[in-house]
Amino acid sequence: MEKDEIHLRRLPAAAPWGPHADSEFHGVDFLPEDLSEAPEETGMRVNKKYSCLPAEEKGIHIINIRAIEDIGYDQHESTLLNSLSKNPDADCKYGLYFRDGKRKVDYILVYHYKKSSAGKTLARRAQQNDASVRSTKQDQPLPGKGVQLEMGDSEPHLDYHEDDKRFRREEYEGNLVEAGLELERDEDTKIHGIGFVKIHAPWNVLCREAEFLKLKMPTKKMYQINQTHGLLKKINSVIQKITEPIQPKVAEHKPQTVKRLSYPFSREKQHLFDLSDKDSFFDSKTRSTIVYEILKRTTCTKAKYSMGITSLLANGVYSAAYPLHDGDYEGENVEPNDRKLLCEEWASYGVFYKYQPIDLVRKYFGEKIGLYFAWLGVYTQMLIPASIVGIIVFLYGCATVDENIPSMEMCDQRNNITMCPLCDKTCSYWKMSSACATARASHLFDNPATVFFSVFMALWAATFMEHWKRKQMRLNYRWDLTGFEEEEDHPRAEYEAKVLEKSLRKEHKHKETDKEKLTWKDRFPAYLTNFVGIIFMVGLTFAIVFGVIIYRISTAAALAISSTPSGRSSVRVTVTATAVIINLVVIIILDEVYGCIARWLTQIEVPKTDKNFEERLIFKAFLLKFVNAYTPIFYVAFFKGRFVGRPGDYVYIFHSFRMEECAPGGCLMELCIQLSIIMLGKQLIQNNLFEIGIPKMKKFIRYLKLKRRRSLDHEEHMKKKQRYEVDYNLEPFAGLTPEYMEMIIQFGFVTLFVASFPLAPLFALLNNIIEIRLDAKKFVTELRRPVAVRAKDIGIWYNILRGIGKLAVIINAFVISFTSDFIPRLVYLYMYSENGTMHGFVNHTLSSFNVSDFQAGTAPNDPLDLGYEVQICRYKDYREPPWSENKYDISKDFWAVLAARLAFVIVFQNLVMFMSEFVDWIIPDIPKDISQQIHKEKVLMVEVFMREEQGKLQMLETWKEKDKTKGENCNNHSPRLSRSRSGSLSSCHSYPLDV
């Protein structure tokens, strides 16, 4: 036969699925002429796309596909094949169901394969019914498996690695079928070179796995939830009416008065559960969780070792595995689904003022993600009172700035206080009144209300933690997580590979095959690398901060040379602003670098389970990012201006750079500037722009790649994508660690240095209002659907929050006592003030210096810059005057202030800690109504089982009575009456009881 010839073979209808199907024609779809009469129990279902082919007689036409492209077959004419048939993609809801339109797709496995050019013109989808799928073995093709074409010797052979991956897939999928799952393959997609395996879990598998996983499912028993009475009921009713406009319009968010009793699923007790609608009894989230558990448990054993789904993904046998989204979320004629509802009522900036539909979020994404958004919502709500109090404190500072005596004295030109130069030689003497603006601005944040706000925020943090624990218990009750305990997770792919490598080495040396595990000796190099790496990264952060300090010092000296008075007056502001911006850029860059390094350091440790991996990763990432974000702030708060020295005996870096000094109003204003710019910059750039821009950019790059690889086939281009194809183009879910991390760092900004920046809670609140909707939109529209994970709490993050709350008390105590002038003012007011006021406080905090005592080469080059000769200049410190016997020594005033500062730290820390513990103790972790409801559920469950046992006993007694009565009747009958009219013998039977 010539190459360019289309060859048709005709087989009798009685043998359409004979040996030719498997041997000679290599899986090409067989097309029975009367498709309506095709038997349903066939091993391969016919693709409806070609159901309109004309038939002349009972038989099957088999097309030699090899010649179709060579003869110039018009792609547009091929649409005649299915122009009269119903679109099969609509029957399966574009990938949400198998091709039969009945079995729901619960999970998707994706793999790469090498596809020949001749295979792009005909469809390669087929199906297999339930019976055939269950009997499929690994040596039989999956339903819908890609067709192997009759390419002859010209078809290139796949390389060894591709063959190995294909063999592993075949074995693994065969094992999945043996586990009870039903599979269907699709390689005829718009994404060429990508194959999809659709997985469906039938009812019996769902029941079996639900029992293994101890999933709590709703029973038929319903009970009334305890309602409030009297005044509380009226108050709740008023609150509900007031908050009705800000409630999401979803059924799950409405207050419930009744609840179904839940119980761990059992196949023996199916009669207890509400199985009126089996299709919806296990929702899509639960079905995907069950399938994922089977995927993790199932292994393929080729190449002498077992590989689960994690290992197969890590080795590239499969490129992705994910559950499907419920459908489209936008567009015309979109069927209602939970994803669309979430997009409208949650993942939209237009509903930023509404509560989150947390129950619907949990229903769609699972408990772990639901708890994250619930925690984020509680945190954002708690920021509202903190923001209000912070605004009041700030306004108090604004209102009292004109009444602040120290700042008025600094701004008074009549005082004529001449200050010592800020740098050697190039800097000249300057008037204290030139720092008037800085002093007035410092009072906005350094006033008596700041101390109150610090105490308030410490109690706020304790109240927030207690409120979250109570909210968490309510969610556990609503989501049937009471009594849930996490079981040990499956080993990670990398751990299994390391164990395999160790066992192979041992087997090669000693011929032993015992079960191996990684010990501390195996991990010692990784532990050493972790220790050295973390120390190096922390040292790098300190080095960068030190470099910024050098920049500030050198830039200040360079700007001081400026001949213009305006240039000299703006030196401090210019240096502070530019240095903070440099710090911000470095922090953002190092955050991304440290995130990657923390993940690499965790990977080389090879933790056994995903939970261990996540906890170790969180610890390393938090440590590095905490040091990175807060080191510049710690420097300004506690180190700047502390080791300066004094005029005539300054401390130098590299013998040339003088250490920085605080402004006359103190370092608190600079700390406020540093904190506000870093906090706002991180939130604006890192948290928002990166989260919006990077996913959009990745999506655009994927779109360009797919467009470049897409076939020019008009029919393929116009065909609507399947659901699993659309989801494959979404970004993979990378876990909740980045989401939690940015909020924990923000929580640190809000609590750790709140004494210097009372407006921090307000900016955090504004950011979080956007953050909630931004994260929601990302989860609903930008990411593949994550596998639902059960969890009853937020895990290690709660301990980190508690640690930050405790640390915040200590840091704020030191900020108030050492960074601000609160303690020196109190000491002056009660020990040194002559009239009980703050008049004379500024002069009390300044020491005197005789300019003749300057070291050689450090005196100002222009001593007459102020227009007069200076003999005595002032500097901020508590030292003896030059006319004293112990000139320039530390004075007793310094020790009095230091003692007061240390005493304040001790009193403040212990008092606030005690108050926080008191709040923790007085607020119960479990709300009273929830504990009552949990107890009520236990009592009702006992009643249900007691009633069931009583019913069984009554049934048993009834059958015994009937059996006894029938036995007595048989004994009383005579032999003559034992024959019936038909002549048959009447006998008495004892029926066995089956209870």
C-alpha cells in the first residue's frame, strides 16, 4: 500500500474488540456503526466526538491515521465529524466529571510526555466503565490513554528516562486502581506534551477511607443549640440588626439554631448518618483529602525501592498533583458554585467592610486555611481599638506640644545656648534653637500618654491571644474538630531517598536489608552547616547595619562642609531619611534571600515529615527575618548616642569616623522615623506590590510560553479548555508560611516598639483590610486549589506570637526608660526642680565644655561662624563642668537617673507581666456555652447508642417470642392436620435471627 493512501479495514461487528484491537491497531478508537447499541460493558468506551461517522453495514472502520497529514487533510473539514453530535465536553462539565458525565473528578495527576507530530489531529480520549476500571491491571491501558500510532520504524524511540517514568506511572496507576480508585487519562489537550490522569473515588472507597481517617460526619440526629435569654438575647438581636449590612450573603454565615450531631464515620453504623444525598455527603474538599491520603499511601516498587506520590513528584514522574476548583468564577452563564460565591462575597475589594464567610472558606479550602483567615480576621478586628487609642495618644501629643516646657525652652532664642560641634574640624558651633522643630516633633511621641499606651498595648496583646483561643474553640466546635488529634504524617520524598541511599550503601558493604532511618550522625554535617550558615547570615545583617552607620557618619560630615546655612540645617534630616531608605531596600532584598537560604538549610537537614519540615523552616526563616527587620531599629533605640564619648575625648571608628550622637530632643524621634518608614515600606512594597505583581508576572510568562507552544490547529484553538487544563496554568500553592510570616513581623512592629510610634496599629489595620482581600483573591483566582488539611489550631505560630508579646513588654520598658526622656524628666521634677515645674530641665541635661580642651586638630576650622568667639559650649550628658576638680567625670546626676531607669524597667516589666497573666487567667480558654454544647453532644451521642442497643434487644426479644410461639403451635398440631389441601406437608420452621 502506498504511503499517501487512506486504508480502511472492515471487521465483522461481532468482533469489534477482538485481538486486532490490542495487537494490530495499537489502541486506535474502534467505531461501531450503531453507536446507540454499543454494549456498556466494553473495555473501551467509544469517543462520542466521532459518533456521527456514516456506516454502510454492520462493521467497524479503522482508519490508518499515518497518512492523514501527508495527504493534506483539511483541519476545518474535520469538524464535519462532530458537527451533528453533542459536545462531549459539555456532558462532563468541561473536565469536572469523567467523560460519562456521572463520575466526579476528585484529583488530577499531570505528567509530561513526548508526543509525535502525527498525533495532533485526532482525539485520544476514551473511557472505561466502573467494572472495567476496577479490573484494570498495570499491563492494560487506562481509559482514554494516548493512542500509539502505526508510525512504523520511523517513530523515534523514547529515551531510557522517559521509559522509566512511563513504567513507574503505569505501575503506580495500576496500584491506585487496585486501591479502588477509578482513573481516566487525557492527552488530547490544548497544552501539548502534557497528559492528565483524572481520579475518581467511588462511594465504597470514600466510606472506607473516611473510617480510616476517623472523619466526623453529620448524623441524622439534630439538636437545638442553646440560645441566650433575657437581656443578652435582646442585645444580640440588636447587634445582629446593626451588623446585618456587613454580613456576607452566604448560607454558611447565617446564625444556626440547630446542629447535626457528628460522629466518626463507620461503615457498620451507616444507618446513623444522613445519607439522603450520597453525592453531597462527602463534599469536594473531603473527597480530595481522601484521594490525597490514598496517593500518599500508595507506592510503586520498581527499581528496588518504593515511591509514593511525593517521591514521584520530586523525581519528575509526575509534574503536578492537585484537586480541581469547583468551576469558573467569572463570565456569562457560569453555574453557581462555591468558588464563584467566594469571589463575590470574599475575594473582592468591594466587600472590604464585610465579615469574612469563614465557614464557606473552610468548606472550600479546609480547616488549616480557614483557621489562617479566621486568625487574620480576629487580629484585624483587635487592631481597631488599638488604632483608636493610638490616635488619641497622638492627638494628645499634638494638643499639648505648645504647653511642653522643655521644647519651649529649646525653641527660645533668648536662652542663647551654644552647642559643641557635631563633627571634627568641618563642623562649627551651633545654636540649640536651630533644633526647635525636632524637639517639638519629639513631643508628639514622647509624652506621658506614651507610657499609658505601652501598658495598654501589652494588655491588648494578652487579650488578643485569649480572644483568639476562645474563637479557635468556637471554630473547633462548629467544624467538628473537638477531640481531633493529628496523626503522624507520611515520610517526605527526600527523607525516603536518603534512607534508600543509606540502605543501599549498607547493603553493598554488609549485605544487610534491615529497615534504616537517619540518625543525628547522618545529619551532623547538615546541623553544622545550619549553625555556621545562621551565624554567618546574622553577622552579615550586623555588617550591613554597620555599613549604613558608616554611611550616615561620612555623609553627615560631607554635608556639614556645605557653605549654605540651609544645607547645614538639613543635614540630620537628609542623613536619617536616606539611611532609612537604604535600610528598607536592604531589608526587602535580604528577606527574599533569607527565605531561600532558610528553605535550603531545612532541606539539607532532611526532616522526616512535612510537619517537621514546616516547623524547622518557620523557626529558621523567622529568626533570620526577625534579625533582618529589627536590627536597624534596635541600633537606633538602644545603641545610637550611647558610646559617643565627650568633646575632647570622642570615640572613633577606624580612627577617623566619630560615633553618631542623638538629636538634642533625644533619639526617640529618629526611632519613630526609622520604624514608620521600614514598616510602611515593607507593607506597601513587599506585602502588597510583590503579592500582586509577582503572581501576575508569572501568569503572564506562563501565558506567553503556552501561546508559543500552542498548536496552530484552528479547532484546538477554538475549543474551550477543560477545568484541569485551566487549573494547571495557575500558580501552585506554596503553603501558608509566607502569609503568616509577614503578619508576625507586622505584629512585632505593632507591639515591640509601639512606645515610639503610637500610629503603628492604625497603619497595620489599613494594611490588613487590603491584605485579607488580597490573599482571598490570590487563593480563589491565582492559585491551584490546595489539598484540604485538617487542623485544630495555628500551630507553632501561636507560640511565636506569645513570645513576641512577652518580649514586647521588656523592649517597651527599655524604650521608655532609656530611649525617651520620660525618666530624666521625672527625676528632675521630683529631685532637682526648684519650683516643682519643668523649667530649667534642658539646662540640667546639658554639660559644659571649655573649647580650649579640644584635642589638637579637632577644633572647628571656623570658630567665629556664629559671629562671636565661643569659650564654653554645651553637650548632652551628665558630666562635671570644666571648673570642677574632677572635670568631665560622670556626675552623680547620671547615677541617679540610671538608678531610676533600671527601677522603672523592673517595676514596669513585672507589673505589666502580672496584669497580662491576670488577663490570661481571668478569661477562660473555652467559652462557657461551647463547653456546655460539647458536653451536650456527648450526652446525646450516648443516648443515640443506648437507644440503638435497646432497639436491638427489643428486636431480639420479639424474634425469640415469635420463634417460641411457632414452636408451641407445631407441637399442638396433629399429624392429620399437618397436610394442606394441596397435599403438601405443612412444617414449622425456626428462622435464624440476624441482628
